[in-house]
Amino acid sequence: MNLVPLGGTSAERVQSMADENGGIFSQSGLSEAEAKEVQGYMMQYFMLFLAFAIVAHMLMWIYKPWFSGDEMGAMVTPVAQAISTFVV
């Protein structure tokens, strides 16, 4: 193992890190196993966040639906009229 003192150049430190990992250099400084572990945790938290967001949107839809029949008709009619004036 070729250790570089802290006073070495950054290129020497990068080469030293690559030598320790079998010639593979990671910009994060993590090994491949550590990177996969972190990525696994990130995916778990993302799935948890996604499930929470879906439940929150469903509850909000039940409480106060958007794009319901009455409001949607009132909103679409002027838009449809505007489009028909430009198309025809």
C-alpha cells in the first residue's frame, strides 16, 4: 500500500485512493459496497416519501376534489369558446 502524506499533491492523493480500491476511483470516496448501501437507503426513503405523497393527495381529493363536474364545466366553457374563435 502506497500511503501519501497529507502534504502530497491532490493528484498523488487521488492515485493513492485509486490504489487502495484496486485501481477504481470514486469521486465520493465510498467503496462500491458503501455506495450501493447508501443508494439502497435513498431508494427506501424515496419510496416512503412517494407513498406519503400519494396518500396525502388522495386524502386531499376526498376532502376537496379538484376538477369536479361543476367547476370543471365552468372552467372549460370559456376556454373552449376561446379556442373555437381562433380555430374557426
